[in-house]
Amino acid sequence: MRKRLIVSAAVGALALLVSVPASASAAQVGPGAAGIGDPYYPTAGNGGYDVSHYDIRLKYQPATDELEGTTTILATATQDLTRFNLDFVLKVKEVLVNGRTAKFAGTGEHELEITPARVIAKGSPITVVVRYADKPGEVERGGQSAWLRTPDGGVAANEPEGAAWWYPSNDHPTDKATFDVSVLVPDGTQVISNGTSTQSSRAGWTRYNYRQAKPQATYLATLAIGRFDIRTDTTPGGLPVLTAYSKDLGANAGAAQASVERTGELVDWLSGYFGAYPFGTVGGYVPNVPTGYALETQGQIFYSPAQFARGANTSVVVHELAHQWYGDSVSVQRWSDIWLNEGFARYSQWLWSEHENEGTAQELADYVYNLYPADDAFWTVKPGDPGADHQFAGAVYDRGAVAVQALRNAVGDETFFRILKGWPTERKYGNATIQDFQAYAERISGKPLGELLNTWLFTAAKPAAGSAGVVAPSPARSVAADVLPEPKSWKKIQETNTVHEHRD
Ligand code: TRP
Ligand code: ZN
């Protein structure tokens, strides 16, 4: 009896010992992290789960900015979870997790902390339902709302973070998901979002349903509510196109349409450089907002009327369409990888300039190189790691595009265009770092590219003429380097930029 007891005590002790390795994974039982681990934005995204789908169901009153919503999120736990966060700033009424009422609290800048009734085991599915109601235009963080209120409604289009003003999410580009967005608005008001759409009216209200069936990052989901003229068509290549213009564009209406109606032609033109278009729909919309920038919202690009104030601008359309491959299909792994988006989107404008006989990419690269003297602050920004405060600085775009030209010169046209098309195919719907791009370009070209990329992307100084890959003015050119003529396309290209001029 006694002996048995001792034995069973030993077994008990053994069981305890055995449970030690198990409790190493028990270190994993706990709350999901409040951020996904992006050094530029420590609380962006969240840890502990992975989202596969957002179902966003809204009702909006344009007259009062009242937004009511129910968002259902399908996710999988990546650890045993006692608690997890969503990124959200609107007032929440109720949260359900796997059908059971969950406790919730708003914390920090934009965290919605959710404590489910039961611990969620690693690997198991999570269904989260969040019910909410608020006036998003009145909700500010850092003195600003990402919901752009218009006289006839509102618009959500912001980078790196804008989702939190209209739906709860894991707000980081590494957690892509599919989306259904369904919005009820008074008859006579239109709704724009991403993907394919249907609509139906009843008793004075119209419901718009949008579906994005391809993986989409949270900041690339957009919503616009207002009075729009909507056009639908297909590109010469057979892709469905939806374009929409606020009825209040005034004097900018013609120039906006003369630019955005070129979407079908331009997306087919870019496919020649980047390969098959990655999404099921393409389009663009111009709401009556006072902002000056465009955003590459997936398959449904956001443009500001101000970009068409000096006439049509096809260059900005090319830029945003290029992002569909470079930024939307292949997205940054961390926000410090922003060169993979902006360097290539800007370079696509240089290719368009070349095509339109308004200056070659080499001429534009020479022009940028000579425009800023060595002591100009322009050269202090490293496009490969600009810092959160300079994420959209002019250098990320212009010096970033010079880096692409330097790569072209180093590997030759044939290899360069193979890389330009191969990369978005290789990494379709995924995420990547600049280091991943370097490895890919080295594999395709068979050339080491570390020194070149280090010079152009990771050095806070003007690269000296003669250093690796430096693009210097062509010796054949008859004018002195410091009086290079401004390429014809220069001003239109710079009109893409309003955002970073305000942000720096
Ligand atoms: N990615 C956008 C572009 O290059 C620019 C941008 C940066 C932006 N931050 C933004 C646009 C915030 C809208 C809101 O086209
Ligand atoms: Zn861009």
C-alpha cells in the first residue's frame, strides 16, 4: 500500500516533469501580442491568429455620418489564446467569439482587446463578430481621422493604416484575406469598394455588395460612399473595369475622366512589363475629397480631384496600376520594405514617359541625380530603410527609381525586364523583403547586387559618380551635368506626390 503510494507519487512527479516541455508551449498560452512585430509601427497588426476572411456589413447615413456595422472575421489561432486584439477605433457594442459573448476593451491608440469566454487552442478556427456604431469622421487619433468626410458621404483610403475607421482587423500587410463588403445606403447614394459588385433596392435603401476574392491587405481595402457616376466596361484584354466619379468634381471632372478612363488601356500596357494582371477586376474612383494623393487600393484605385487640377494625368494612373503588382499582389513584409512598392511604381512612370517620348528612364535618373546637390537633405533618406517618419519621402520614390535604373544598367535590358516580370509572378499574393528581391535578382542575373543596392538604398549620402551602379549623365550628352533639361514628363510625375510633400 505504502509502496504503491510512493510509486504513484513518483509517477505524479514524472508526469510533472513530462509536463515541463509541454509547458514550454504553455508559455504560448496567453494573450496574443498587441502588435505583429513591425519595427516602424509596433502596435500595427496583432499576434496570435491569422485571418482568412472579412465579412463587413454596414449601414451608413451620409447626412449624419452615422455608421453601423457588423464585421465577421474568420481566423485561425497560431497559439493557445486567452485574449487577442483587433485594430479598431470605432465604438463597439458587442463582441462574440465562436458564438459566445466575449469581454472587450479599447486600449492604446487603436487596440480592441478581446477576452473570449474560453481559451482558444492553437490551430483551431475562430469566428469573431464585432457589432459597432459611430461617426467615423469624428473619431481622431493623433488629431486626425482617416475617414475623409465629404458633403455627400465619406471615404476610407489611407496608408499605412486606415482600416480601423471602418472595420476591425489585423491591420498589417502580412495578414492578407478575402473580403465581402456589403453596405446599405439611402437610394441615390452610391458605394464603391473592392472587387465585383451587385446591388438591389428596397423601401428607399440600396444595398451594394462587393467581393474581393483574391488575398488583400487591410490597407488596400477601400470604401467610398457618396453621389457617384459609375461606369462599367471591360479592358481590351477582357478584364472587368469599374470607374466612378463624384458628381461634384466641378472643373476637374473632364481631366479626371480623361485620365481614369485610360485604366483599361494602361493596365493592359503594364501587363506587357509585369505579366498577367493579378486580380479579377480593375478600376478607379475620384471622390470629392480635398486631399492631393492617390492610393493603390486593390483593383479599385483611389484618386484625388486635385491630381487633375492641371489637366489630365495618365502618369498617376500608371503609378497606381503598377502598384497592383508591386505593392498589392506582392506586398511588403515590413513597412521598411516600402521601396519594393514606391521605387517600382515610380519607375513604371519612367517607362511610360519613355513610351510617350517625354524623356527616357535614363534621362529621368540623370535628372534626379543632378537635381539635388550632395548636401541636400534628399540624400539623407535611405530608400531601403527610410524610417517611419520618411516612409513616403520623395527620395523613396525618386532615388528609389534611380536604384531601379542602376539595376537595369548593371544587368542589361534583357535580364532587367525578365526580373521586372518574373518577380511579381514568383511572389504573387505574398509578402517579401528587399533582401528577398536582391536574392531573386541575383539568381536571375547571376550577378552579385549587394554593393549596388547598398549604394542606392542603404546609404544616407549622395552616391559618388563612379561608385557601383551610379547612373551618371551620359558622356554623349552635349549639356553640362548640372544644366540637364527637365524631362517633359517631370511635372506630371511629380503631381503624383502631394502626399509626401505634406508629410515630411
Ligand atoms: N502609396 C501612395 C502612392 O504612392 C501614397 C500614400 C502614402 C498615401 N501614404 C498615403 C495615399 C496615405 C493615401 C493616404 O500612390
Ligand atoms: Zn505609390
